[in-house]
Amino acid sequence: MYNPNELWIGTNGGLSRFRIAEEQFTTFDRQYGLQGNEFNNEMARKLSPDELLFGGINGATRRGNRSPENLYRAGAATNESFIHL
């Protein structure tokens, strides 16, 4: 889902992004604004070319580039933005 160079996966430990060319996983969790760390199986939808929706045990998390938020963790900025719905 999302773009041909990335795979997004909802897990029991957060939302993981796999960058195919680098063979690198990055996992995002509640600290990034997600609804929680646990996501449900088969509860992911592509809303538009820029937005993904993941369902979890505490609601839904929308991932998209159109959101203006810049999220920070350990002082380092990330280009990812999430909204808890």
C-alpha cells in the first residue's frame, strides 16, 4: 500500500513502514500520535494516493502526507504524519 517503494504494515507493536530498496523497517507507535500500538488484521484501506487508514483496538489512525503536522521523537524530525480518529 501507499507507494511502490514502501510497504505499510499494521502490527501488534505499532505501524511499521518497510522501505524495500534499503530493506529497512521503521516502527511507529503511540508516541507518534497513533491510536495505540495494536492494529487489527485486514483493517487497512487506501483512501487516496496520499492517505492510508489503519484500524486498531482504540480507533483508527490515518497516515498521510497532506497533514501539516511534523512529529518528533528523541529530538529527530520525521516526515511521517499521523492523525488519531
